[in-house]
Amino acid sequence: AGATAVTVHALPALTRVRSFAVRRAASLAVDGAGTLWVADDPTGASVGHYDRDGRELPGRIDGFAAVAAVATDERGRLLVADGGRAQQVFVYEELGGTARRIRTIGIAGGLSSS
């Protein structure tokens, strides 16, 4: 799979500011510090961390089967939905350095596993 682009726009008119290439932009979220978390692995196995200029930052999170979505919450945590075999949402904090998983939502394998 080829590279895709993330495009940055300025408010309020949504004027295009810049764009940068990532391996695969499937889902993204902006955290409270203004950095981007992008499901960018062609296999869906990881979430990358980027500054607003497109430079990759420390904190890539690996080990997913297939990232379905990423989001941030009001507490500054990152939520990653694994749509692969786990069928769970993983919650991370300490996003400025090495992200640490603090919670798992759902049961392994999803509802059909019970």
C-alpha cells in the first residue's frame, strides 16, 4: 500500500495549511497538546504519533490486530479500538512519552466470544 496524506487546515475558514505523508491514514485523533495520533500502519497493527508539521514523535503504539478507530477524551487519554481478534477498546495515558495502557474496555473476542 502506498503512502496517504494528512492535511492540516486552520480555523475558522478551514484554509489548507500543509499536508504530510503517512504510511496509511485510516483514523486519526488530535490530543490536548495538538499532536496527532494516526492509525498509519498498512497492516493496522500500530498507531503513530506526529506533530502538527508531520514529524513523527516518540510514542508509537504497536501490537494491535487491526486498528478500527482512534480518539482522545476530555482527560487527554488516547482510546484505540482494535477491530481485529481483540474486539476491544484500549485506553492509554502518558501520551507525551511512552504511552501506558491503563484500561481495557470489553471482553477479548467481543460479544460473540462469550
